[in-house]
Amino acid sequence: MPVILRAPSQANELAEKLRQRIQSEHLADGTFFMTEAQLASEYDVSHTVAREAVGRLKALGILEGRKRKGLYIRHPDPLALLSDSLPSLVASPDDWRELAQLRYALEVGAIELAIREATEAQLEGLTDVMQEMELALREDTQAPRAIALDLEFHARLLRMTGSRLIAGMQQVLVQFFQIAPHSEKSAASAERIIWEHRELLAAIRARDVERARAMIRVQYQSTLQIPDSDRAG
């Protein structure tokens, strides 16, 4: 039986037209756009279609409705949108794995920029966090402080890029990994975590991008099931 493909709804089509118009006209944040009634008239659609299209753009943070005034342009914060949408996307082990994949891709992609832009002060701060994490892991492998320091290590790594968006993405993800299910860690696994972070820190200090990428792969290999051939030697 052939699959019947439905055409996009009028509201979706109108929302896309409006988005493209706003983008092409480079309308500044806070600029008056028009009222819903004007929009319906200009694009020759029903008030229901206009309201639905506006609702889609409001959800994306592109338009803001002001009572008795009309619609105003907003420049959405992508980090806020991600932060608002993620809670509904992490309900199963597969969801956590997807989130880990996003962290992995972010770190592997950003490590070259982080190494290039890192200052000595930032490297010293990263070393301090590593040493605190080592002590915390040896005291109690399940301590919330050890988990928090691990997350802080990687957050600092992303902040070294100097990119607000990259560092912000990490901060958004961190809040979910603080409540993510963690596997039980033995003393042996704690020592491996310490070794992995030491090696990663050494690669960063040596400004060795490929070695740093390899160590990030090692850190994520169990979560992401990275093949042995892709692991660091």
C-alpha cells in the first residue's frame, strides 16, 4: 500500500515564511512586527491559521506577543531553548546515551580550539580540579563531590575555547548529568578514571590535539561502545 505524504499545514508554511522574512529583513530585537489581525490579512489566511503560526514562532522565542500591542521580534537564546527542551527528552537509558553522545561530539570537536586558546591560568585551574577529583575519588568513588568535580573538569575544558555557545552547551548538559544514573564504581575503576583524566590533562598541557582527542574517546568508550580500533594506544 503506497504511503501518502501529507503536505505541510498552512500554519507550518506560514510560520516558515515569517521566520524567513524576519531573518532576511534583519529585524532588531524588540522591533514591532505586526498584529495577528494584520498578519492574517497580509498573508490571506484565517485568524486560526495566523494564531497557530505565531504560536510556533513564540515557542521558538522568535516572536513575543504583547497584550493590546501586537507582535514583537525577539532574538532567541539557543541555550535557553535547549535547556527548556531537554528535561522532556531524558526519560530512559537510551536518552542518557544520546545525551552522552552529544557531550562526546561537543568535546571532540572543541578540543582543538580549547588547546589553542587555553591560557596558563586556565591550565593551572584545570590541574587544581584534577587533583581535587583524584582525592575525592580515592576517599569515596560514589561521592557527589567526585561526580561534581568530574563535570567541572569537562566544563572548564569547554570554557577554554572562549566560545560562549560551546561553554554554555556544556553547562546545559552538566545539569542533567548531575542527576543522571551513575554506575557503581570500584576502586579499580576509580584509578582508571584518574589515569584517564591525568592523560587528558597531560595531552592538553603538551598542546597535543590528537592525543587529547584519543583520550576523550577512551573516556567515553564504555558509554558509547567505541570499537577497540578507535581507542587510544
